Amino acid sequence: MALQVPTMAELMAKGETPDILFWVGCSGSFDDRAKKITKAIVKILNHCNVKFAVLGAEESCTGDPAKRAGNEFTFQMQAMMNIQVLNGYEVKRIVTGCPHCFNTLKNEYPELGGTYEVIHHTQLIQDLINTGKLQLEGGSTYKGKKITFHDPCYLGRANDVYEAPRSLIEKLDAELVEMKRCKTNGLCCGAGGAQMFKEAEKGNKEINVERTEEAVETSAEIIATGCPFCNTMMTDGVKTVEKETSVKVLDIAELIANAAEL
């Protein structure tokens, strides 16, 4: 079935308002691996008849990498442009698959005039299951499989969202195995703070390799992520430790979409 992804402009032209705006983010729009996560989220939204829209070409980077790299001016320029567009459409609720966008939109846009209810895709999916809109019964795709969850920094420690992704893994009838550093004591994958876009500095080990080794130690068959940056870093880590045949890296949305056979 073809994915239905309306833009805000299209809906507004018809005089309709979506219940939620799906903020895709740069990774989800341009990175080939992250596009699969975007598609999984859209499949879930379509399947549950959630009335949503995207900004499409009107969406610009939230400014997170610029701000983290120390360029406050660029951040404010990008943020103000986005806020103008969002407020123009009178957006109230936003869902995003990227914790960097989530954190920036939720915590840093209000002081610039952009106040919205912002939720992470794992929270939305949890809500869809809790309200009975999404059924996973009979989806035995991951039954009994060992899955470990890598906490994204901007989802976990920065915003205290630990429960939603884990509850979804448990809904898969899978065995959730925790790494020795998890939740409030989680270890960064190494991509935050705009580190994703620069070469590694001198040292004896890359941080994503350290994190992947911790994940592999749990004997998990799947490393679940909730962030496209983490997904890239953990995927690279799995290749580095030569475990790509036995360990898969998948976003929570992909796990749920697969289990629901969407």
C-alpha cells in the first residue's frame, strides 16, 4: 500500500487541520538508513488513521547541530524560520523520530516564541497501543528474542523518557536485556554535540565501539535505538566489532511496524 504523507500546505488548502505534525528532521529526510525509520513511523500513523502532516520543503534543520557546535547565531536564525512556519500553521502538537529535534523543539524553541506539545515517536506509539488503535497480538516476529535498548542522550538523560521505548520492546514478547550502563547512567553513542559531523579525535578507542561492545556483552540479537544518530553509530560499531551477521540495529518504530506486519 502506498504511504500517505500529506503536507501542511496541502491540508490547509483543503481547509483541514491535522491532529499532529510529524517533524521528519534532516536525518529522516536525507540519510538513506534513517529514511527507513521515517517510513516505519508513517506506516504506523497510516495504519492507525492518525491525522498527521509534514512540512515537506518548508521544514528546515532545527538548528541543534549549530547550537551544539557553538554557533548560537546560526541556531537562532534556523529556529526563527521554523517557528515562523509552525506558528503560521498554528501547529499545536509535534511528533518526531529524532531526540535532537525533540529536545530542541520542546525545550529551546519556547524562549524564541515557539511553544508546542512535543512527543517522541516511542511515546506516540505507546499511546496508540494503550488506546487500542494499534494491535500487536499474533505478531510473533520477535518472540523470545533478546533485545537491548540504547538510550539516546536527548531522550533519556535530557528529558527523562525511559519507559516508553522499553514498554514497546516488552509488547513484542521479546526479552529486554539491559546494558550495564543504561537509563540515567547510559553511555552516549558519540554522535551528539555535533560530533556526528567531524572526524574522531586522537584516542585509543571510538566511543561508539565502546558502546557496541557493551551491547554485544548482553548477548542481544537486536540493538534497539530511538534516534537516527544513535542508529548510525551503533551500526558502524557492529561492523567494527564484526558482528553484523549476528546483531541487527533497528529503531523501535521499525520493530513495531515489523511486528504489526505493516
